[in-house]
Amino acid sequence: MKLTRIMAGILLLFGVFATLCSCTGYYWQSVQGQLGVFSAQQPIESLLENPPTDLPVETQAKLETVLKARQFASDSLQLPRNDSFTLYANLKRPYVVWSVMASPALSLEATQWCYPVVGCAAYRGYFKQSDAEAFASELKGKGFDVVVSGIPAYSTLGWFDDPVFHPVLSWPETSVVGLIFHELAHAQLYIKGDSTFNESFATAVEIAGVRQWLKVTQQPDLLEQFEKKHALKKAFIDFVLSYRRQFKTLYSSDGVDEVKRQEKAKLMTQMQADYQKIKIQWGSNVYDPWMASLNNAKLNTLSTYYKYVPKLLQEIENKKEFKHFYRYADTLSDFSIDKRARVLSSE
């Protein structure tokens, strides 16, 4: 652990946040939360050399996979070579942070919150679920559509060495390595103020990276399972985004708000009914929990993480090597958000 780097980062956080009077409480919980992560993390190599008696063999095996995937990320995917994911942390809770996303009741424009250093983003994170729920309740009281999601990991964009968190180790191998590739991709490239690009970029690297991992580690059965899961997810995303376009058309149409609210409710009901039919064709009900409650903010979650993924995956294939893809992606950082959307959007 690079203590001087950590302390420098903490001093920077305190220095910046001390000037932000209107958001002191929010930033203070962020600093406290990050300090809690620091205090819980341990080097994985040390754990594996002298495993504690309460560390199950299955967990040790998954930690070995984490280290291998971390090495693979730099050697084969040309992702940043740092100490992230060489550490383990058990915070003794199901998620690391809880993310709040919001949109107006009659708009798919994601609410943005702006932060020092990283710029604006379409989500606001809390280290305590109760704080996230309280903020969500406040937004709902103002008429916003809101969704609160538990987040199992996050990237500090290279400011600190990010650990793998305990709940992740119960996931399947492809999900664990995919998360590592996704979070390291944020450290590779992050464009201030464009959450849709940032998450789509990281998701594309995650998908392509897992495919390469399974090929190199010679796991054809897992690769087949991964491709089936990916195909199902793509079908679900296409379904949701097709309805999102209908909501967008509704909200931009002429008419009084009360009529739009009525049409919104009808469209939500229709979406639920169509999902019940289409999931039978898929032979899977895995997305039932996601569909249990719908609103504009929920629709935006998939758009944020997947909107540009088809185009970016195609570019990864075209560029042959990840380093060439990263150069291409970096050129997009010079574009405006609107121009980047035109180049990458499949809608």
C-alpha cells in the first residue's frame, strides 16, 4: 500500500471539500467512507501466504483468480498497471456504496451532480444505505423519478489502489474478472461530465476482456455460457431501450403534463405486459427483479451503461489490439458530448 500517495489524496480531498460549504455533509461522508475502505483492506498476497483460519478455501481460490485477472488486465488488455485489485477488503455489508440516480417525472434527462476533480456525473454515491434512501426520499418529494442501487465496487480513477470487496468473491468467475476489467477501464479513460460514455466504455472493455480471458485460459464451456448470458442481456437491453425511445417521444410531444402522465402510466403497463410475453420466448425470468418497478431513472440506468457498447465493441474488434482501441477512444475525449453521442449512438 502506497501510504504517502494515500495521505496525499486524503489531504487533497479535505482541502477541496473544505471549500464546498453547501455540500460539506455529503463530502464528509465520502471521506469517512473512503477511510473505512483504507482501514479494511489487506494485501491479497499476504492473505494467501498466511490465510486466517476463518478464510474459506473457496475464498482463497477466488482471491488467486483475482490476482491472475489483475495481471492479465495489464499484460493482455493493456489496462493501467497499478496496485488496484491486489488488495482485499471486507466491509461486512452487502455493498460498498449505494448509488442514487434521478430524472424528472416527464423527462429522460438524467439529473447531474458535479464534483471536484472528476466533474459531473449522473449518480450520487453514499457509503450508508440509509443516507442514500434519505436523499432519494428528498428527491421523490420534489417530484423526481428515483432509483437507489447497491454498488459492489467503484473506481477511484487511479487516485488510490482499489481493493476487491468481500461480497464480489461469491460471484461466478466471469463476473469477478469482468468487474476488475470494468473498474480498471475507468482508470484508463474517464471523460469528465459524460457518464454514458464512461460506463459504456468500461462495459465494452469488460465484455471484450472476459471473452479474451476465457479464450486464453482455455475455458470453452464458460465462454459458451458467457456468450449465452451476453446474448440474453443484449436482448433485454434492446427491449428496454426500444421502450425508452417511446417514452422520449412521449415526453417531447405537445400536450399538457397531466395527459403525458396518464400516457406514461399506460406505456409502463404496456412495457410490463410485453415483458411477460417476451421472457417466455427467452426462457428466462432473470430480469423479473429489475422489471418489478419502473420509472425514468430506472430506464436511464441501462442507457448509461450500455448505450454505446455495440459501437465500442465493434471498434475493439476493428482495432485488433486494445492499445489501438484506447487511442481511438481517447480521440473522442476532444469531442463535445453531442458529437460523441452522434459518433457512438446506435439509436
